[in-house]
Amino acid sequence: MSTTTAPTSTESHLTQAEVEELAHPKRSPKYLIGTIGSYVGMAFIVLYCIIPFYWMVVSSFRDPSEGRSTEFIPSPASIENFKAVFSAQNNFGRSLINSLIVALTTTILTLLFGIIAAYALARLRFNGKGLVLWLIMACSMFPLIILIPPLLKMFSSTAPFTWFPYWVNTYQAVILPSLSFGLPLAVWNLTAFFKQLPNELEQAAMVDGCTPGVAFRKVILPLAAPGVFTTAIIVFIGAWNEFLVALTFLQDKNMQTATVAISKFTGATGFDVPYGTIMAAGVLVTVPLLIAVLLFQRRIVAGLTAGGVK
């Protein structure tokens, strides 16, 4: 008994011209215009973000005598502005420590309370859960300026808050208002992140003998690390750059944060504006945050997008 097999010819029925056309498709004018427009738009955004920072760096390296020079490259370059930043009258070193204490404490407390609240909203079933989440977000919608007067009366122990302890010129006077804006962000971001983690993870851990707390700490929390890390970076940057609350409640020079200290820099006469010194202080405050974001940008992007993937 004989069997026949179909020929397995792999010869192409396309002509050489058709192959060339498929390899190099013609682009329509609309496609080319769109591509060029996209590159021009991206270049504009990049320049819009980089030029102010570049100008700040260049101005910080100018000689103090140049003042408000408009040269794009300092000639000659000088580090006198950086020396002036840490002069005794500016007390900038102490201000940096104050900013670090406030930002770190705010970040740690925000994550501590935010993780617990977000996990409860993501896992527990109760009526009005969506309303609670929206109310938490609504707390961050109030303009900061309208909260300053009542907080000032409360923290200064004036009527009708005579029972409240005197908190002016204390770290908690800045940390507590910062929590009111950092917590809604943390809860909203982490709730979306916890929701995309399957419930079977905790159930499998509890089958193996873990308590709910151990399952959360050893299984869920490590998986939620990108979201937690992203939230920590955003909250830290917000607390580090905070100005209005610190300006209002930290009146003692030894308690002022870096942003407040920069706003009070004075020149040699006490009345002129030391632009170079201010720019140098801005570089010192901005560069560490910029380096941190560049080093951990993949984790930040992963944390921001993971909560939106189901």
C-alpha cells in the first residue's frame, strides 16, 4: 500500500517588487506629520522641564559679584555661593536636618497608617466601603490655606483651644498637617494595589499554618513592595518640599526647614537678594531627590501602573 504526501514547497508567490514594498512600506504624509509633531512635542516638554533646573545649576556656580547675569555658562565658575549657603547666619545645615526629620517621620507614619487602612478597604467587606474611600480622598481636596487659621489657633493654645498643648515651633506642628495630605494619597494608591493581589495568596498561607497577620506580613506585604515604595517616594518629596505649613508654625530659626530657610536668605547688607546663594541652596535641596528618582524610576513606574492592571 503506497501513500503520497503533499509537496511542502515553501516557495513564495510574491514578486521581488512586492517583497520590497512590504519591507519598506510607504508612509503617508499624515503619518510623517504626526511623527514629527510627536518628537517636537516631546522635545518641548523635555526642554520645559530641564531648562529651569539647568539655569538654577548655572546660576549657583556664578561668582556672587555677577548677580543676575544672563550668561548660559558661568565664566569664571565659582563655588562661593555654596560656601555662603552654609554660613553661620543662614544656619542651613540645621535646616536640612529639620527637613529630613519632618519628611522621614511623615513618610513612616503615612505608610504605617496608610498600609493598614488600604489593606482593610481592599479585603474587608462592609457597607459603605466605597463611600469611606471617597471621603478619605475628599479630605485632600481642601485648599491648604483654609486649614492654616484653625490649626494656628489650635497649636498656639488660644481660645477655644486652650486645652490643646502648645505646638508652635515643634516638629509635630508640621508633621500632623502633612499627614492629612499624605494619607489620602497612600490609602488610594495602596488600596488599588492590594485589590489586584488575589485572595488565594492569604488563603494558601493560612492553610500552611500562618495567621492572618503573618500571611499579610510575609506574603502580601513583600508583593506590595513596588506600590509601597512608590507611595513612600511621593509622600517624602511632598513633605520635603512643604513650605506654607512650615513657614507658619516654625518661627524659631533653629526649627525651620530648608524651604523656609531659603526664603529668608539675605545678602551682605541684609536687604539685597542673594540670587546665587538661593540657587545654590536650591541645587542642594533638589539634587538628592533627583538622584533618588532616577535610581528608582523603574520601581516608581511599576508601582504607579501595577494598581491599574487587573
